[in-house]
Amino acid sequence: MANYDVIIIGSGPGGYVCAIRCAQLGLKVACVEGRETLGGTCLNVGCIPSKALLHASHMLHEAEHNFAEMGLKGKSPSVDWKQMLAYKEKTIGQNTSGIEFLFKKNKVDWLKGWGSIPEAGKVKVGDEVHETKNIIIASGSEPASLPGVEVDEKVVVTSTGALELGKVPKKLVVIGAGVIGLELGSVYARLGSEVTVVEFLDVITPGMDAEIQKAFQRTLKKQGLEFIMGAAVQKTEATKTKAKVHYKLRKDDSEHVLDADVVLVATGRKPYTEGLGLDALGLKMTERGQIAVNGKWETSVPGIYAIGDVIEGPMLAHKAEDEGMAAAEQVAGKHGHVNYGVIPGVIYTHPEVANVGATEEMLKDQEHSYKVGKFSFMGNGRAKANFAADGFVKILADKETDRILGAHIMGPAAGDLIHEICVAMEFGASAEDLAMTCHAHPTYSEAVREAALACGDGPIHM
């Protein structure tokens, strides 16, 4: 029976990062994982495989729409779906095996199997009980269910099934206009599917800046995605090869039916804590089924911590990573810190959408005095050359102090561009600080500088 300083349950981005950081801090560490591979949802059936398909389908789009204009003549490539899935699997394998290498390098023990906590200080994996001074729960999340919708992962699928369909569907109905639904909807639209997105609310991507929401939806419509907004899905009916989606429009209670080859249920995710034995431990939970923690990621049971999707906050891999490192610091007797005001969000469609900090609606609700600086990618030379001029950068700054309060980007490489604003906000920078920083030409990042200039006397190139 091994004695550990800390055992982490779950090897997703929060768990594996936490395990490695604990090892770096000199602790004896084990990580429990029941999958055949490390990396959790993100690497196996989430972030990484979806980005592989997004990249492949975007290359197809470029070949079909832009190659000829650049003088690249010839027949557009046909889609070999099996090969595309093989490329996706190879990408997954490279990443998951990389974590296994890092575990060995950092002397982190992988306890293979599903874990439970019979009591504080003990973790059971299979028939074996391991003693430990600390336990960190990083068990992640699973797709949320919808009443009347029965998932079979063949015709009615979650994101997991959508990543390994037998063929590209002619008609795809996506339930939910959040990040997952729009990313995977974009993949299949590029591959030739007729994609219809059914959303309960009247806006896509809930919680995002309203101006970005509207522009983003217009762009996706131009790309062929259809939207039915304000629609409450009542049920789905599935045969072996087809499905029907029944919904009511909230504005008039009228009932409608959509035919589909595949239905993707993308209505969010919920914490995955099944089988851990939390009830018997008396662990305090929130009303939404999350594990309640304090500012040090400690649960109500001494010696047990929780991070990532099982606690409050956005269900983002990088948020879990930050918490994993911070919780490791706490367990090692140091001070862990996460700045929850500077956690970026990214949607990996094309164009990408990224945000950090406050939205304009939040600032209005708070009656915060602010100013807005905007710059369109139409004024960016690099974006025009690369057929990527859709979108804009929007920076929100305090009207009196000029301190950056938030930023919203729709455009090329938005998920990368957002980080210079994250760094600026971490250091309490002003929009003028960003505007006075030299940006290389020609780069997409010049649009960020121009938006910062727009918070002052105005941009140069618009």
C-alpha cells in the first residue's frame, strides 16, 4: 500500500497539470484515471479532436473558395472522411502519449482505474486502497441531458459521438447555440452538411458581448448555418438512420418538426462526480450540483480539494489548469492564486471569437463609466491578404483612468490575439499602454493596437 502526499482523481487538463506541478514542488504524487489514455475529455473527446476537424475542414474551405484567386489552380480536394478521422485520432494519440511521458519524467504514478473516496485520506482504485495526506478531485464534466431527448451516440449524439460519425450527414440539427454546437456545426457545414441550429434563447453564445453575438451570427449565416431562435425542444424521435426534432417557438407556442440524419445535443455540460462517494463523505455541494470550495480550493472535508469543471466557474480547460497549479501550491504549503477576472474564452470557428473581462452589457448594468475602442479587420492589411477580414477588435476601458476592463475579438487568430490584452489586464495596463506599444507590420495584432488607439484620439487606418 503506497503512501502519497497527494492523489489527484482525474487526468484532464486540471488533474494532469496539478499532478505535474505537485511533483515539481517535491511531493509524492499519484493520479487516478479510468480511461485507457490520459488527458480527460479535453484531449480524448473534446478540445483537441474538435480542433483537428476544425483545421481540416477549414483547409477544405480555403481550397474550395480562395485557392483559385491566389493562382492555385486545380480540382478541389474530395473528402476522405475515414482518413480525416484517422488524422484526428493521430492528433489525439500524440497529445495523450505526451502526458504519459510527462508523468514518467516527473515521477507521477498513474493509478489505472476509477477512483472513489471511502474516507478522508484514502482513495480506492479497483480493489486497492491508497493512503494519502491530500486528495484533489479533478473529475471533470459530462454532457448535460435534455428531457425527451435520448442519446444513442449514433443518430442522436453528444459532442463525443459527433467526433466519430460513420459518415458526414446530409442534414445535421444542432440543439444549442453555444461553443460546442457552433464549432461542430461549422465543421459539418464546411464538409457539406445542411446545418440547422435550434436555440432556446433569442441570442447565440449566451453571456457574450451583444455586439459580437450579432456579428458572429450574421457571419455564420453567410457560411450556411441556419438558426431557429427562441425554440424549446420538446423531444427527439430516432430510427436507425434518421431523426425528428420536435420544438415549440416560445413567442407563440407553435409546434414544429425538423428532419435530420444526425442530431447533436450541445446544451452544455454538468459536473461528473458519479461513483466518488461524495454523499457518504458529507461533502458540501452547491445547488447546481458542483462541489463547494473556499478560496483555497478546499472542500468542506479537511484534506480534500476540488478544481476544474466540478466546481463553480466557466468549464474551460485553461481555468482548470490554473486551478490545478494553484491547488498544488496550496497543498505544498505555498500560496496559490487564480485571477478569475482575466480568464479568456475562445470559440474556434472561422473567424475565431475570443473575449476576456467585462462585456459592455455588464458595465452598463454596473453603471460603470467606460469608453469603447473598435477597429475592423477590413482595415488590417494582413487580414485582407489572407481572406480573413471579417470581424473586429473591441476594447472596453475605464472612462476616467483608461484602465482596460475587457476585450472582445471576432477575427483571424482571435484566440491568440486576446492574450496580449490578458497580459495587459493582469498588469493593470491602460488602453494607452497598449496603443503606445510597437506592433510588427503586417500582423493581425495591429488591429488590437488600432482598437486601443480608438480608445484615445482614434485609429490610424480607419
